[in-house]
Amino acid sequence: MPEGKFDEFAVKMGKRYDELWLANKGYPHQIDETESFFENIDVRGKVVLDLGAGTLRFSLDSVDRGSKEVVGLDLYDGMLKWGMVKARNLGVEDKISVIVADGRHLPFRQNVFDIVVSIELFEHIDKGQVLLLNEIHRILKSPGVAAINTWNAIPWAISGMLGFSKGVLESWDGRFYYRFYYPWEFKYLLLSSRFKKLRLIGVHNTYFLLLVKKLMRFTELPKAQSLFRLIIPLEIAINKAIRKISPVNRTTGMFLLAILKKN
């Protein structure tokens, strides 16, 4: 898809995403996803780079939890502009700045950020993943922490076998996902960079959304939203319990979260 068309589509979908789903406290897997980051990194008083920031979902959460400053970086200006509308509405635009750039060529000097966060970015990258990781390492302070997640291929492979989805290669509108990673693939990729200390965590160990997604094909959107509201509290509670029981699971979960340290 041409970049201009992609950006136009990204803005449209960004607004739809925010208005429909975040207004209802988000998808359960997104709540788990966000909480898993904040359980493993302390953003209070820190300068944070939100890499692949989109509509600034994490940037706004990070400011709310005490970040000193957040920079949201994305390839698509339209998504960032929509995010800044939200920041202004919340009165926090003075703590967030945005920049349009390619993460593989970050426009920052060395040792700038305390924390670099990347949420659901790597599945959209077709090449240059190690270059991106090395750029993250370069701009991090020492000591510094990078928190990077991606979709786990295992549950998608299982859902494909069960007929809930097209499996590992399923993509949002069939346009943006280049690949999902199995845990061992993601670990190998991360350790191929300058980072040598890694902790891998599985996030969101329930798959109610696969059923909801299937049901949504046969229901009107308002009904689907009502169903989400019923399921959300149960799913969040179950996943919080799983994280307490098995906080260092490495292969299960809808997401894989990597905590990388630069010393």
C-alpha cells in the first residue's frame, strides 16, 4: 500500500480504535499488555522513548504514571497527530513530544533515554530488526532498560488449527503484519543485537478474544461491545492471577515481552 494511503488508513483506524475500544477500557489483552510493561519497568521521573507510538496509547499511560518526559516516534504522522489531540484534551501536551522517523535510523544522540518501549512493532517490520535493536541500545543511557513486545506465534498457530483464525500469518486487514515470532525465534533475534541480558515473559494467557472475534462476525457491533463488557472483568482477573502464579513463563501468552538491560 502506498505510504500516503497507509497514513490515511492509519488515522481512520486510530480514531476508530480509540473511540470504540479504549472508551470501553480497551480489549482485555491490551490491558494485560500495558500492565505487563509497568510491572517490569519503573517510568517515574524517567525520560522515555515510545517507539512505534501510534496514537500515543502508552505515552499517555507513561505520563500518567509519572514519566518526566515522553517522546513518541512513529513512521506515520497522522497517527501521532491524533495522539496529540488526546494529549491536549488531557492537558499533558507539555510532557509529550512527537517525531516522525524510522526506528532503524533514530535521530537522537547516544545515551539520551532512560527507557525505550516498543509495543507491537516488530511484527510490522520486514527487515532491519537487528539494526533497530542496535539503535535502541545506542540511544539508551547506561544503565538503561528497553521493553519490547511482539505477538507470540504459538497461540495463533493453535487458533489456526482450531479454525478460529487463519493462524500464524493472519493480519489486521491483511496488510500490515510481516510475521509473528515463536519464543525461540524472538529470543535469538534479540540476542543477535548488542543487548546480551534478556528476560522473556509471556503475557495474556487467556484466549477469550478468539471466541469473541468469531462471534463478532455474526453480530452487530453494539452486541459485540456488550459481550466485551461482560468478559473484560473476568479475563483481566484470570490473567492477573496467572501472572502472580507464573510471572516468568517464557512461551505461553498472546504476547512475548522482552526486558533488555544496558549496563
